Amino acid sequence: MIFTVAIDGPAAAGKGTISKAVAAHFGFAHLDTGLLYRAVGAKVLGGADPVVAARSLDPSDLENASLRTPAVAQAASEVAVIPEVRAALVDFQKAFARRTGGAVLDGRDIGTVICPEAEVKLFVTASPACRAERRFAELRAGGMDVVYETVLEDVKARDARDSGRVAAPLKPAEDAVLLDTSDLTVAAAVARAIAVVAAHPAARDSV
Ligand code: C5P
């Protein structure tokens, strides 16, 4: 079966956790498309040209532990404004979205650009303060020495760049279901997302 769940939203809204849980529940493959931009950003921090880096991306580039650092996140959002970088990553994402067996993709432009025909579209969001708190706790838990105020500034800077860019800006697709996770536990947010997907007739057969 071909079945795509597009999950978009701003940084640290809970897209990753929700996407993984939805994919596991329905037995779909999952692609964190932010990793593609992070991998390009990491190469640029290492001195590479962004377009060359995007065109020569290899699956092994996605397994780099440093991709989760704040510096790479900012570099990712800087390369993500370049139309040629985005264009180089489109085909892989489109093919993944329509692969047999079902797919969940999370990012910023999945429901609007990569897979407007997705069977289910979710736009996951939360207040900037809430997202910064979560990201702060996550980075601290990972042993990173970060300050909350800096994390909040980073989140806001990325929001502004991701929403304000001309190429594939961050915005909900017109037919996306909005899911604000500010006041939800992880379990409650996951349960809501699963319920939205399960409401699609074709999804029921896959569980
Ligand atoms: O989702 P994540 O925080 O890993 O994404 C890192 C950056 O990559 C985002 O801030 C955004 O600029 C970019 N991105 C994008 N389109 C996507 C996924 C990520 O522009 N589909």
C-alpha cells in the first residue's frame, strides 16, 4: 500500500517523537527530513559548498552524532533557504514518501511541497517557550552545556528563518490537522496523532 503521513512544524514541537510513534504503530517507514538539512549544514561547517554537499549526500552522512548539536541546527536552517540545496534533496524525499508499505516524514514542507498528496497531514506546534524548555532538557540530558536563554533565542531565530524564507517556507498545508502540544503529555500527543491517522479508512487495514 501507498500511504503517506506528512508531519510538519517548527523546531522542537515534538514532531520527531510523534513521527516515530506513528510509524511504529502503523508499521510504516520513518524519515526525519531535518537530518538531510543537518547533514548538509554539518558539511558546510566543515568547509564544504552547500550545493555540492547537498548533491553528494550519502546515507552514511546521516549517522553522524554531531548532527544533533545547536550549531548544526543553525547551519541546517541557513542552508535550507538555498533553493538549489532544497532541489537536490527533493527526489529522495518524494520517493520515500510514496514507497510501498507506508511512510511517515517529518519536516517543514512535507505537506506543502514534498507530498501535497499525502493521505494525512499534521502540523505539530507548541509555544516557543515550551519548545525551548524541551530542547534545553534534551540537550542537557545529552550532556551538553547549554543556557536556556540561548536555546530560546536559537528556537526563535530558526522559526523566523524557516517561516520567512521564500523557498518552501514553514507553514501548515491548508488541509493539515493542527496539533498544539504545549499542554499535552508525550503520550497524549502521540495518542492524538495516532487517532488522526487511524481515522483515514486506508490506515485501518495496515494495523
Ligand atoms: O527538524 P530539524 O530541527 O532537525 O531541522 C533542522 C533545520 O532543517 C530546520 O530548522 C529547517 O531549516 C530545515 N528543514 C527544512 N525542511 C525540512 C526539514 C528541515 O527546511 N523538511
